[in-house]
Amino acid sequence: MSKADYEGIPRNKIPWDPKIDYNKCTTCGKCVEFCHMNAFKIEEENGKKITTVNPNSCVVFCRGCEGVCPSGAIDHPDETQTRRVISKLKNNQITNSAY
């Protein structure tokens, strides 16, 4: 399994990425410092610093950044729904490989 896969499923097909509430985000950089997978970075846009997300870098089911964000600006998709998506993708792989 490569870094681009999760349990044999291409990572870019799995809807698990952090969402940033920009009304709460202070661009403090704690998420950038925390995430060893580089799911976050701070960029400058129109002269203003903003935190951006690289969605496919986020480890599936990791929520650690939520706990380090002092303003509570980070959230993730529903875990149960994400597990359903992964299950469907796995079932589709099995069905497609049978032919």
C-alpha cells in the first residue's frame, strides 16, 4: 500500500480532510506545526496570511489537529459516513476485479 492509498483505496477518493472555519481561524500556525503529513500550510493571499489545506495529505481518521487548534477552527467529516464511503469503494473494487 502506498501513501496515496488507504486500505487499497486511492486516498483522493476518500472524503477525509480537515475543514477550516475561516471566521474562527487566527492563522496561528499550530496546525502547521502539529501535522507531520503537511496537511496544512500558511500562504499569503492578497496580502493576508491564510491557512490552507492539502486534503489528500491528511491521515484518514486522524483528528489531532482539532485538539491543537486554540480557536476550534478545524473540523473533519463525519467518521461513520466516511467509513460507509470506504466500504462502498472496497465493494466496488471487489466487484470490478471479479470480471
